[in-house]
Amino acid sequence: MDWAGWALFGLVATAALTASMISAQLAGLTRLDLPLVLGTVVTEDPDRARVVGFFLHLCAGQGFALGYAAAFALLHRATWWIGALFGILHVGIALTVILPLLPGVHPRMASQRAGPASTAVLEPPGLFALNYGIQTPLVTAVVHVIYGTCLGLLLQAR
């Protein structure tokens, strides 16, 4: 596997995913603000949280890119369509496992069971992140397929 490529192309793919998610949010397609969600784990200030969250997302994206690179290496091939399939698997796990569990560890996110006394500043994403809008699962799926496709095109199995 092209490990130097992983380091660079993981950043490229994560930047493409993050830019696509932010663009979709600004276009009103979703209310999911991933940099804000991640950054508010560290700080209450929303502006600082978005900056911190952006860099946390880049780091997480590098970790996932390492997983994609390892999977490509095990398969002895890297193609756009295999990357896209990995993206579908990735988003499936993110929307059904990772995001629904987030309120359990996020200090500023309400849970589904939090009542009016909750002081949380973020609403829980819910299953498939539907609490952030009906189009959120589709938008999230599309950007993760873009991520996987980028990695499948850019990484070379060796």
C-alpha cells in the first residue's frame, strides 16, 4: 500500500468530505454541523468549537483513511467503486452506531431521554441523524461515498 499516499490522500478525502458536509449545511440540506458537534466536546464557545471540531474531524478522517488503506492492501487493489462501497459501510456504521451513542459521552449533547431540565446545548442526532433533518442521512451517505471514492481513486495497492 502507498502509505505516504495514505497520509496525504486521507487529508484530501477528509477535506472533501468536510467541505461537502459544510456546503450541504449552508445550502439548507441538513442541520448537521459536524465540526460543531465534535468541537463542543472540548469547548462551549461555538466559534472555537467549529475550529477545534474541524481539526478533530481531520484527525478522525486520517484514522478512517488508514482503515481504508489497510482494507485496500488486504484486497490487493484500490478502485473507486470499492472505495464507494467502503464509504457506504462507513456511513452505515456512523449513522446507526456512532452518532446514536454520542449523547452518552458528549458533555453538551442532550439524550433522547433528557427532559426539559437538560442544560445541553446540542440536540441528540437520533437514529440516522434524522433529528438534524430528513435529508441528513442521504447527504451524509453521499459525502461518505465521495470520501471512499476519493481514497479508492487516489490510493494505489502495492
